[in-house]
Amino acid sequence: MENTLAISNISKHYAKKTVLNAIQCRVEASSCFWLVGRNGAGKTTLINILADLIAPDSGTVSFGGLTYEKDELAIKRNLGVLPDTNPAIPQLTGWEYLQFVGLMHELPPDECKRRAESLLAYFFDETEDAHKRIGAYSHGMTKKIGLCAALLHRPQYLILDEPFAGLDPVSSAKLVQFLQSYRTPERALFLSSHDLGYAQKIMTHIGVLEGGVLQFVGSAEEFASSKHTLEESILQILQPKESNIQELNWLTQ
């Protein structure tokens, strides 16, 4: 149970649509769980529930045995989240935002400064960008400052929604290298990503979400097949509808 993220029978409905139906899985310490599925499959909804941004209709989430109902503050002290909607404050500079986040986590000023400097030096090509207002950042730069903020307090649980979206190849490679190092016996990682190339370099376990249900949950080894690539194995589960490219002859010819 220690340092394990446990998702138990999580369901969520909007109007008459079931977005998540009895989702159940465990993310053990030292592992990285990769959630994959179509656009609109409910991946962001599940991540928002894990981050306590929305409440499930039923089911529970626990972090090392702690639940939001009883231990909200203790969980959030050890939780780092990069949500789909980045919470970075556009009126602040990147540096000011990290100092603000450090204050929320009650980091000593000198320690906050040291951590912020090292994160910015690693993720940003130009450290002077830290002193520009976030509102003037590109999409990729905003994503990177969000990553820095999620990591500033050294969380045991790291939850990332599309962390590679908007990042250039150099920044994506840096993030892969970092996440490979960050996955230690004390930490559990949970990420949603459409980028198969980068995600498969990090993940130890995979969950394929389709129709509101986890159609597959297991280790990377269990999912792997000698006959199919990772992409082909995922598509076999998602079962895309047949499409006829000939219908677009007017455009492609």
C-alpha cells in the first residue's frame, strides 16, 4: 500500500453519457502508468479526478492509503500535477510563479530559489525567459513552466496530462530523460499522452481506455506482442471504424 496510487471503481457521468465506468487500477511505487485512448475517451476526466479538480460520481482514489475525504492536505503536499488546463498565472513571470508555488508548499526561500534555478536551467534553453511574463510565452514554454511548478516540491506522486504536447524534440528528449531518472522506488508516475514514441520510453504499465472502460490494464511486457507494434496493439483494442480514403478524392487528387 505504501506509495501506491489506487483507483477503485471510479465512475463519472455527464447528463446521460457515461464517461468513466468502474475504472480500477493500481500504480505501484517505482512504476509509470501510461493511459492511452481516443480524443474524448475520458482520460482528462480521470486525471482531473486524481488531482481532486472534479469529484467522481462513485468510487475512491487513494495515495498510499490516504484519501481526499480525510487527508486532502497530506496528499497534495506529495502530489505534483500538470493538468490539461495549465494553471500558470499569465501576469507573473516564470520566476515569480515558481516563487509563488514555493510559498504554497512552504519551501524555505533559499531552497525554493535553488530548486527553481536548477529546474529552469534544465528545461529552458534561455534562462532569461524565466523573467518574461508567462502571458507572452509560447505554448511549449508555458508547458515547461507548468512542469517546473509540478516538480518544485519533489512530489512522490506525479500526474501529467499530455506532457509532450507543444514541446520541441529537444525539450521532449530532456523530459524523457528526466522522467526515467525520477521514477524511483519512492515515487509513482501517471501520465496520459498521445505520443507513443516518447511514452513507451518511460512507461512500465499501460491502460487502454475505450468506451468508458479500461479495456486493458497491465505491464508493458504483458501488452507487448512479437507480432504487432505498440501502435498496432493499441489500435486492435480501440478498433477504429473503417474509413474510405476514396471519399476524399476531390481533395487528394
